[in-house]
Amino acid sequence: MLEKLPDNYVPLLPEVEAFLAQPVMPYIGGAYVAPYSEQTFGTYDPSSGRQLAQVGRAQKEDVNIAVKTAREAFDAGDWWLRMSPADRSKCIWRLAELIEQHAEVLAQLDSLDNGKPLKTTQTDDIPLSAKHLYYYAGWPTKIEGSTIPVSQHTMFNYTLREPVGVVGLIAPWNYPLLMATWKFAPALAAGNCIILKPAEQTPLSALYVAKLTEEAGFPPGVFNVLPGYGEEAGAALVEHRGVDKIGFTGSVEVARKIVQGSVGNLKRVSLELGGKSPNIVFADADLEQAIVGSTWAIFGNNGQSCTAGSRLYIERKVFDQVIAGMQEEVSRIKVGPGMARQQPDLGPVVSDEQLDRVMGYVHEALDQGAQAVTGGSRLFGELQDGYFLEPTLFTGVTDDLRVSREEIFGPVVCAMPFDDVNEIIDRANDTDFGLAAGLWTTDVRKAHNLARALKAGTIWINTWGNTEAASPFGGYKQSGYGREMGKEALDLYTDVKSVWIKTD
Ligand code: ADP
């Protein structure tokens, strides 16, 4: 159950306390139900290491039940056949409104579970989740086929776009509710029934939202949530032959397992994976803007973003100036518990496992001669119970080190100088990833040329990290396949049927 939290925390809302007071169960067929095994697992506050709640541990049997329930809801037509697209829109819109009404509760749940500052979940994670749903609420009435001018003149041919069916959505822990919403909003707009598996580190907000779907008018069985471990609930969902599609956000290693696990029924798979995004600062940039932007490009969300600008390339003649500016900017960053009354800018990393992983990279880089211009250590003292790290800026590193090539998913950036545009294009693209890339320049020609030359799904110019429901997002190369957001996401959750009618 909920352990006593530190005294310097914002008081918990009564709704949050009530939600965490007893084990939070999987949500299947419109109700919270105990898992078949009756087992639970703990979810913890990474700022203090204290237990927040016990959560039902869904496993294979629960996946079987959820798939059967979702399939019945889909096939019986409760959802798809009976409900008009306009009514589906209304449900999604109402869910967005309910998320806004419960925003404070959801912000506390995500801050507790993930550790990120409450001010961040209040201004970003939760409002953006609602906005995402508002955007997709507009789509059900606009998903349309086309009439095709076939050359066989006695034939009439048109297409229908239909939902894929039962879709499994596997979400990560870095933006718990927002990343889940990126998946379930378009999936529901397209008319699918969903089974969401939140990350085991952060299952609370998705489970809370599950209950809101009932009030929003979703028929039972349309929206199911299975909390549990990746290798158990996640793998069982991926392997289940009754699941028609998996939408996944997470690491490349797990993505490989998902592709392998999905071969049984050749289900559709879309993958939004990691990155090692190059962030390029040209000497002709507005350096003040570039310094602040590059600092937050990596340290925003503690580097726990798939788009983190973790390879920082700075034109040699302004290298020292940019590094000094970033050093100053980092010195102003306050790190502390996400729920602290005195709000920090950054919280802890999500778990002790993640802390060890990140520190492993930091120690290796230091052993190889990297210089930590800022950071390089875990934070102790009054932060010793949580998983707190100093934002770490390395110089004296080269492109070939593990720290400059692998995704760390923590507050660690490698800064390296460059001399010439062609050189930097090659170096920026010399990676297995291709999620995002960015550059800072006032030269419009350079901006457009690099936008084309950089191999990544998103390019940011004189900015970093912008995403919006209306604009497609996804990876080149091993950063994944399929595009979330925008109208492109609807392609992930629909199939196209071609209909031929002989007219003579
Ligand atoms: P991270 O490394 O950032 O924790 P992961 O890729 O491990 O990210 O996890 C992202 C999501 O994938 C989580 O919901 C996790 O439970 C799930 N997951 C992990 N392993 C598997 C697996 N073998 N099959 C299916 N899902 C998994």
C-alpha cells in the first residue's frame, strides 16, 4: 500500500490517496478485476524509493481473458457496428474533457510514479494527453475510402478503411499517460478495441483513466488496461494470435523481441524506438538561443526522451563559448523530488536499474578520458533515497565511444567540435538511429539543406522537442517504423479494403 511520503511533498489529493489505498487492478470489460494468479507487484516513487501501491500483475491468463473480451466487443458490434463515427467522436472528446477535469489527480499520479516535477505533469504531460484526444476526436467522421478510376470500364471500384480489430498497445514509462495516449487516441478513433499495457514502473495513470472511459461512454471491452511485466503481460500480448496489431514504444532490444514474438499470426507491428539524436550548433546561430535550447534538448525530462539531443556537435570556433554558456545554464537547474513543495526543474531517473545503467556509461566515459564539464555523479545527501543524478555534459569524447553511440536515456550529453558542413552531415548520420536531429543557424540555405540531408523522422531548426498531435512522428533506420500522430497514425490502425462491382 501507500507508504508514508516525505514531509516536504505537496499533499496528496483525496482521490489519489483513495486510489492508492488498495491494490489497483487490471481493467477488463469495463471493470477492475483481480488477476487470475491473484498476484500483485509494487510500484514506487523514484524520488524517495517508497512504495506507492500494489498493482495487479497481469499474466498470460489475463491476456487471454482481455483478448476474448476485446474481441467480443469488436465482433459483437457493440462498438463498431452499433456506434456511429459521430458517437465515437463524442466518446473520445468526452474522455479528453474528463482527463482535463481530473488533471490534478493524473498529474500527481504521473509525478509520483515517474518522479518528474509536478509542474511538468501539470503543464505538459496531462494537458497534452487531453489535446491529443481532442485532435483524434475529430477523425472518426473523416476516415474515408476513395473511388478509384479503374480502366476496366464495366467495373466500379472503391476502398473502405476499416479498423484492424484488437490492438495491443505497449507503452513506456518516460511520459506515462502521454505516450499511452499517443497510441490509444488514434486506435480508438479508427474504431479498434484496445488492450493497453503500461510500463511496470508507471502503471497508475493509465489505470485511473480506464475508469473514466466508462463515464465517457465507451462500451465495456473497448478499452482494457493490463498492468504487468514486459516479459509476462507484454510478451503474452505480443504472441497472442487473437491480437491483430501491436503498437510499441520502447527500446530497440525489446522491439526485436516484439518482432520475433509477433510472427505467429504475422500481426501488424509499429515501433517507436530510441535515438542518439544529433544536435548541431553552427557559429552563425543565435548562440544565446542555441545554448538554452541545447541544454534542454538533452536535460529536459532528465534525458529520458527518445528524442533527447544526446550528441551535441558545435562548430569549433564557438565551441568554448557554447560549452561555457551551457555550464552556466546547467548550474541553475534544480534537481529534486517531483512532488516537492519547492518544485525542482528535474526529478530523479525512473529506477535504481536505470540509475545503474546511466552511471555505467558515465564511469566508462570518465575512464576513457572524457571530461565532465558539469555533473558526472549521483546526488546524495538529502536526495540519497531517490535515484538522482547530476546533469552531465562531457567534452573530450569522440564519435566512436559507446557513450557517443548508444542510447543512454539519461541526463548525459557528449559535446564534440566540428569544422565543416559536409563533415557534420556525415558524422550526424553515422548512427543506427534516426528519430530526430536538430540544428541552430541563421542561414536559411543551411537550414533547408540540412533538413533534407539529415536522416531522421523529425528535424528541429532553431528549436528542439516540439511535437503536436497534428504532425507525424516516428523514426528512420532502427528508430522504428510507422508514424504516430497526424493522419499518418490512422494508417497504423486501419486496413484498406478494395471493393469491385461489375456494372454491366
Ligand atoms: P525501457 O528500456 O525504456 O524500460 P522497454 O523497451 O524495456 O523500455 O519497455 C517499454 C515497454 O515494453 C514496457 O511497457 C515494458 O514492460 C515492455 N516490455 C519489456 N519487455 C517486453 C517483452 N519482452 N515483450 C513485450 N513487451 C515488453
